[in-house]
Amino acid sequence: MDASDTKELRGDAPADLVQALDAFAQADGQSRNAYIVKVLLEHVKERAHKTSLSHRMLIGNPLYPESRRSEAK
């Protein structure tokens, strides 16, 4: 990933959380930012997988809004 494919991500977080993240990053030999990017990437991949699975399982279910998307109103 080159610099043109990145965006800045920052914000406040509880001090205890930041301390734990720093400890884990240091234990893995990474910077805080590199560690957080790794953790967030893993989370997003897992969440996307769950979302995809739910979508596939609910296609055709009348309670699922996506199933009614093509219906004319």
C-alpha cells in the first residue's frame, strides 16, 4: 500500500486502552499505528465475512429488506 492509498485515522481513546494497545504493539515489535491497522483489518475482514454469510442466508426471506428491494411500490 503506497501513501496515496491511505487516510489519516485518529481520535481520542481511553488511556487504559491505549496503554494496552501500546503494550501489545511493543510485544509484537510494531508501532502503535501498525498494530491498530492490523487489528482493524482483521476485524473488518471478520465482520465482512459475517455480513456476507448473513446476506446469503437471508435472500428470499420476506423479513429481509434486500429480498423486497426489486418490488414496485
